[in-house]
Amino acid sequence: MVAPLTSRALGRATLARQHLLERTPVAVADVPAFVDALGGLQAQHPQSFYTGLLSRIDGFTRADAAAVGELVETGALVRLAVMRSTIHLCSPRVAGAWRRASQPVLDMEMRQVVRFRALAAVDVVAVARRAAELLAEGELTTAQLGAALALEFEAPADALGYAARNALTLVQAPPRGVFERAGATRYRQLPGSGVDEPFGPDLEDLPRRWFAERPRGSRPLAAVVDQPGVRALIRTALAAYGPMSVRDLQRFTALTRLAEITDDMPGLVRLRAADGRDLLDVDGEAAALPDEDTPAPARLLYDYDAVLLAHDDRTRVIDPAVSARWPVVTNGVQHPAVLLDGLTAGYWALRREGRGGPGDPARLVVTLLRRTRTGERPALRREADRVLAFLAPGDGEREVRLDVAVD
């Protein structure tokens, strides 16, 4: 029997499963399967997830990143709203199932956002069908899609565009998401997903799910709908971020009532945290449980790395003392974290001068929110050098600066 797991042991397990204890060799052709096994990569920023791959894949180069960008361009990797209704990078093989599993969360958005209430007066099923027809003719931005729908339905264009996003399986089209290429957010339907394949209950049920009066005693808005895809997503989350409590799983998915499913799922391992919390895990090779004293190398995470976001209790990777000193997030801009000894120790930023070209100066500034220990600074500098060379190649001046922002 496994002894109760400390926060440090849980952190080592998650870092191992996320390939942040030791980088893993991965051929470019295998990156889609690798990303799926990670539980996807949160990717609302269309470029920063490439740094997430750099942190995890041994020998990952800019040429490899360009090749991964080609996978995005050809549709072998897609970016769409799935867990937590946030944009994730994954393969089409899992995208549809993850989207179906996440539908209760997207339904909840339609109920809770005030400006969407105007849609209650229109036929949202007809809106979804018309949106699918428009997208079959070509890729559209949300504004273009909303404007086209507003010509036929009496509702705000932005609400109509968002209704299409939450009723259909829309992926963000390239060049957005292709390595070092820019592009507006344009949508197309995930290949193989039709308008008559909505997620969760059928398409005709949209008005009830989005707008109908909820009787007292109704299930919570984001209550999970039991289906094979949900169970597969739970197993993926546990293999990628586990061991996890039910509350952790609910944080990762934004779904509720998951215990109704996990209580009856075969093949799950029941564990306990040192603080008494009940934990779940998968069985077999995916369930890495390294010793809590396993060395954890310096890592520079990307801004939306879900290692820091996937759990309800995040003390396995977030140092509370460091968190107390963390700068306030403004305008949704995240400060990408630095990990030392498996815990947050500060954050980093790339600062370019001039036009940011190969000949212009670039500086990677690490701001530490705790004092370093023996051997940490050289290891941190090596990792920062790697990230700087990846993000800002060229013959201009390059510098890594380590600042310590503690008294």
C-alpha cells in the first residue's frame, strides 16, 4: 500500500508525468500523441505553448517548432475551446470527445453572461445551423460570423458569434498558432463534426440548456453528463497531472459532480494525501510516483502552463511564500513561472529592443521571489540561456539577467 503522499511527493509525480523532471525525446510526427497524453497544452496565447514543448522535449529546436507549426497548419494539431472553456492544443483524435465532455461548461457560460440573454428571444437552433452553413463556405472571424448572423437574427452580433462558438465544434484556423506567424482569430468547424452532432444532449435541446427556467433542486449548471468521453478525459487528466482529488479534477475540467462518475469507475487507484484528502490515480506505467526527494531541475514554464492551473490544491507546485509576493495579474497577462526544486520561485520575461530582429538586443530577465540555494543559480542560468536562444536567435546582444526581489 502506498503511504500518504506529501505535497512534495505529489509535485514530483505531476512534474514527472508532465516531462518536467526529465525531458523526453519525441519525434515531430509523434508530437500530437505526446500533447494529447499531456492533457493538451493550454494555448489561448497562439505562440507561447512552443516554449512548453521546449520545456518537455529533449533536443527540441526551432526547426522542430517550425515542423510542429506545419502540423498546426495541416490540422494534425488543432486549437479549440475544451476544458474550462479555454483554448487548448490537441489532436483531432481527442478534440471532439474533449469538446463533448466540456459542453456543460460552455452551456453554463451561455446562461451566466448577461449579454447572451438577448438570445433567448431567437431560435438558437436555427442560429447554430446557419452558422454551420456560413462556416462551410469559408473561415470567419467571430466578428464576421456574428455580423453575418445578425443580418438574419435579431440579436447582438457578438452574442450570435459566441453562440456559434458554444454550439458547434469550432477550431481556430491557421496561420494563428503556426510557429512565429501571426493571424486573426478565424474559425472553422472541426473536420468530421457536423451541426447535428452537438455536444452533450442533442442540438434541439439548446434552448432548454441555455435559457429555460431552472426548477428548485436542478442539477448544477456545469454538472457532468456521464459518457465514455468524460471517463476517458478523467483518465487522461489523472495520467497527466495525478494523483488528483475529485476537486482537482473538477478544477481541471470545470465540470461538477464528478464523484458521481469516479465512484463507479473501474481501474482507478485510491490513494491518500498526507493532509487526509482522498486521491485518485490511474494504474500501470502512466502512474509515475517518484520519490519526493527526486531532483527537480530548473524550468521556465510558459505563461498558461496548466501545471500551475490544473489543481484545486496547487501547493504541489506553487510555493505559498512565493505566491504571496507574486505581482498582480493585469489585463489577463500571466507572468510565466520559474520552477526551482519543483516549486515556483519567481517569474521571467523576454525583453526585446528595436524591432526585435536577429540583430537587435534581447534580454531574458528572471525575477526571483526567494533566495537561491546552492547550485540553483548556474542551473537556472543554463535553462534561461536555452529559452533565450530558442525565442530570440540572432547575432545581436543577448543577456540573461537574474534579479532577486526579496529583502
